[in-house]
Amino acid sequence: MTTNDTLDFSMKNVPTEWHDAAEEAPESDNQPLRHKRVLAVIPTLERADVLTGTIAAIGMSVVAGVAWFAMETRGHLVTPWMAIPLALLMAVAVRLGSGRPDPEVRATLATIFYLLALFGTIYMIERYDFILTYGYSPDLSAAENALVRDRLTQPETVLAWATGLIIVVQTSYLSRRRLSF
């Protein structure tokens, strides 16, 4: 054990004023203590990360589409207004996947995957209804005819889908600020 001869713990060497004590004190490094911490999960790049935004949008498309398909085919909730939650979920997924910058990129990605999820889910619902009605799987033209006949001729459906489109774009632009999660 080594001893330091410069340290004196006697009371006779204690300075009477605080500024004298500050002058006699050793210099500090003025560096804050660095603790290991968890890194941020949300990307904070200078540019939007298109790849992770695309992966997040694909994942959310599948999850939201399966939920919508299950609710509508089971008869729990048959409404075109399910496009609104789909739009919100798509915008949030792309925001979480791609990061804060470039709202134009986020809005484009979210809009593309909103439309793909919307028409993919509606196609699967119409295909399911077609199989229940006719007993066989429709070809693409028969499914398209059923989609137009059953969905796109109803003003409420067109209004709901257009509202979802507006919401996905607006949410993509408004999520420019830092999210609380």
C-alpha cells in the first residue's frame, strides 16, 4: 500500500474561505460519467431508411390485412371504414421503420403500401365471398368484376378509402417531430 505525502487530514491546514479551498483542490476532468445505456430503437439517420421502412410497411400490411379479413369474413365488422385504421397503422409503421427525415419518402412509401394492403385485403375478401357464393375460385377478371360491383360502386366505400388515403399522407407529414415512444 502506497501513501501519498501530500494528503494532510489535520484541521490546522483547512482553508477558511471556499475560494481558497477551490484553488487548492486538484483539477477535475469536467467529463460527465458515461454509463452504458440502451441505444435508440427508432432510426435517427440524416436520411430516411427506405429498406427498414419498406420492411415495416410489409409487416404492418400483413398484420392489418389479416385482421381486417378476419373481422369482415366472420361478420364481426363489415364496413369500408376499416381503411382508416389501416392508413394510420401504415403511416406509423413507415415512420418507425424509416426514421424522422424526408417526409416525402415516408408519405410515398406509406401511400404505396396502404394501397397495396387495401386492394390486397379487399381482393382476398371478394375472393372468399366468391368461393362461398359460386363454389369455385374466381379468375382475375371475375374477381375484378366482383370488386367493382360490390365495392367501388358504393359512395361510402370510395369516401372511406379516399379518407384513408388523405390520412396516410397527412400522418406521414405530421410525424416529422419526435414521437413519444
